Amino acid sequence: MQTVTPGKLREAIGAALRDAMSSPEVERFCTGIGLAPPDPEQDDRAERSKRAYVVRRLAGKRLPELLRIATQVLDECKGGETADELAQLVAHADGGGVAGEMKNLLFATVGPKPKVVLRDAINNDLELVANEQHCLVYDRPWRSESLTLRQLGDWWAEREQLAGASETDVWRHLLQRLARSLDNDAERRIFNVYARRYARPGGGDIPVLLPQVYLSYDPYPQSCYGSGDAPLARQRMDFLLLFPGRVRVVIECDGVQHYADDPDPTKPDEHPRASPRRYAEMVAEDRALRLRGYEVYRFGGYELMESNGAERRLEQFFDALAARNQPARA
């Protein structure tokens, strides 16, 4: 893995902007993201050398801030060799998160499991060949590796042909569709508490809470493995948040089925039985996810009951999560 230094990142940002924008656009972009203007006495204009101009405006920035700026640049660049090189630097930067590039996002399933084939196994291009109407597939490249409500809303407006609708109406329409995939009241409480954050100033630019996300995918049914263990014990997560810096947060809402066996159907008065096996399987999967770089947070169904101060607890959790992942300021 290559070492990512501030110098390499500054040069890569400058090259990506050089190839993606005109000189006036580069100047406006740098000003718009809060970069201090160059020394006026040097008559430092982007028209002389866009790359050098950007590099000078990035002087003194440390690696965390440069990574934040790089994600903003990648959101503006629409492809090209230098943008790809910048994306690779961001992906390889030290500082946590999940390694690798994001290629597929299947979420908000409301019906039978989708059937998936590899249309191009070399490029890892997926195609849904059955049940595609029951789930959503985000099919836009997003090199910044975060995914905000505004980004998802832009995709939704195009997908649903809502060009004439206001951004607020598009978001409302999208959130109604996402809410349809929720399984129970506890999940709905998590979703609704987070959704209120979208109404705050800048709410469209926070990571969108994605429900029912396929984090793993096995095309074969459990029954085909017979008595043997399936290779993927858990495939679909309750919620996923994609923060900048490759930070991926999984939120799970645990019911009794996560730690107990179902009661004997022939004994109607029997309660679920505590299952050390089920609990061990769950925590083993959590360990595997954390070792891959994911953050996993679990809520017990009991603590999400309305009478237990669930909404206040969730607000405090999301506040702390946002503060922890707040980009560094210049």
C-alpha cells in the first residue's frame, strides 16, 4: 500500500481540478470551499497554472483536512485519469475506515430477495434479473465514499422522473419509500428520529440513513447447504451510514431472535429460550465486520420502547456520532 503524504494529496487535488474545470471555475471552487486566497502581490491567478494555483492554496493543510477537501473535489469531478488517481490516494490514506472502493449498493428491500448475476465478472458489474422491483440499487459512482440525502435525492428525482418537484418534495417522496422497508416499530423509531435531522439547516448534506442494506450477498438459499454452515451468516443490515473518510457505520436493532431460540410451536405457553449459540454467532459476525473496518452499533429492542426515553437516547447517540465524524476545520 502506498504512503499518502500531504504533498502527494495536494498535487493530486491540483491535477484533478486542472483537468475538470476552467481557470475561473477553479478559482470559484477554491473560494467556495473556504481556501484562503493566495498572496495578491504575487498576482497568483489560476489561468497561469491551475494545478500550481490549487497547490499553493492548499499550502499548510494537514492530511485530515486535505482528505476532506479531496472528497469535495471528487464530488465535482466527473471522471478522468487524474480524478481516478486522486480517488485511489483517498482510498489508500491511513486513518481508519473500510479499505477498497464502493461499487454496489442494494438497499430498502420490501419483498423477496433480489436475484443477482455478474454481467461483467471482471469489472464486478451486477445485474438484477428477478425481484428488482422490490429493492433499490444506487447506480451512480460516488468517489467521495460518503452518501448524503442530497446526493441520494438527486438520484431519486432522476429515477422517478421528478424533475419538476422541489427538493423538499423529492426528499419526502424518497423517505416514504425508504420507510416502507422497515420491519418493526423499533426500526421505525430509529429512522424517524434520524429523519428529523434532515430538517435542520444543512440537513441535506449529512449522510443519509440507509435501511435494509445488503452488506454481504449469497445468491444461494440456505437450504442448499444442507447440514453445513452457510458461508455468510448475516447478509442484510438494519441501517448503514456512509461518512467521509471511508467510515461506514452499521446500526442494528436487536429483537429477541438475536439471542434466543424460538419456542416450541407445540407448547403455546413456552417463551423464547436464551441461546448461547445464536448470541455467539452474532458477536462473531460483529467482530468480522469490525476487523474489516466497519463500525457496528447495536440497540436492544427494549431500550427503543417509547416509555424508556428512546427518542432522547437516539438523539444523543446521533449527536455523538456526528461530532465524532465531523470533518476537521481549517
